Amino acid sequence: MSREPIFNVPRTVLAMLAVLVAVHAALSMLSPDAYLWWVLALAFIPARYSPSPIAFPGGDVADVTSFVTHMLVHADLTHLAFNGLWLLAFGSVLCARLGGLRFTMFSICGGVAGALLFLLFNPGLDAPVIGASGAVSAMMGGVMRFLFNAIDRGEGYLLRAAPSAIPAVTVAGALRDRRIILASIAFVGINLLAIIGFGKFGETGAIAWEAHIGGYLFGLFFFGVFDRSERRAAQNDLPPTADFE
């Protein structure tokens, strides 16, 4: 008799969560100086890419790797717990639909997209950006592409049982769906509240709203590139999407 995964969470999602927890635990055991060095080496720092870059820990290697490694570091347990819960909620559904490898690539690309938008809005900023929020926001954007189809079809249970069986809307369909538009506007609005100090972590850390929005938009617009279900439907000459007004 086969056993279902704990809480129906795919192994890839559990592995991601375990890595985030392990990195946080490892960093917390370092001396203050070593902790600061590693956080700066792993964090995404726009000043690395300014015309006269500052010499940050990690050097030329970190100039490339920090686009990904910044997702592994979190400011504190609250920050880690927040991202971990959203990873379990949205990541589990998305991973079950995309498969482990595609889900991992989608998540990494979403985090990179978030870092790029942050860089665009903050060129030369010497503050470090850390956390998996950009990747998690991409997961939210991706789920938007098929969430309301499941609701409209009365098949919300498929989000847990078989998310790959839910038709996805096209990008054009998503832009016509009032619910997706309103959800997206609400997401952007909540993140923009960070400008006035809403959503701070600890005493000095604040939400990198640009990274959140960049990740979300990547997930919403590029979900279809990673979606196996949509590809299979196209290969079988079946309509891969179902738009509901």
C-alpha cells in the first residue's frame, strides 16, 4: 500500500524548505563577523553592478551567484516562517502540477526576475536583499493562471488532488479575467505599502517590494513556459486553456 506524502507536500517542496532552514541554522551558529561576511556574500546587492562597484564579500563569483543565493538567506525566524508557509501553500500546488525539476527552475527564475526588477529600481544601492520572497511571489503568480478555472468548474478539490488536470488560462485570458486583475492589483498595492514602512522585519529590515512584484509578474506571464499540462494539450491538438468571463 503506497503512502501519501506528509500533508500532501511534494518532496521537492520539502527539500527546498529543508535547505532554507539548514542555511538559516548554519548562519546563526557563526560568529558575528563571519555571519556578516556570509550574508553579504550570499545577498543580492545592487551596488555590485554600479560603474564603480564596492568590494563586497564574495567578489566576482558572488556577482553571478547572488542572483540565486540571496533566496537562501533570511533575516530572522519570522521572515523564514512567512516565506516557508507560502512556499508550502503555493509551492505544493505548483510543484504537483509542474513536476520537481520544472518547479525548481520556475522558482529560481522567479527569484532572479525579482532581483532584476529590484536592481532596475535601485541601481547602486548598497543594501543587501535576502529571502525567497521573489520566488514565492512567482509561485503565487503561477497559481493565478489556473486557480479560478478550478473554482469556476466546481473542481477546487483538484488543487490538492490533481492540479495538472485543471486547464490554465492564457496570458491574454488572464488579462481579461477581472478576478486575476483585482488579485494582482491587491498584491501590488499591499507590497507598495512597504514604501511607507509597512511590513518591516525586525528593527531595520524592510520588504523588498520590487522583488516581490518582479517575481509575481514573472510567474503570471511565464507560467506557460514551464507548464507540462499545457504543452501536452497543445501536442494532442486539444485546447490547452479555458477562459471564463
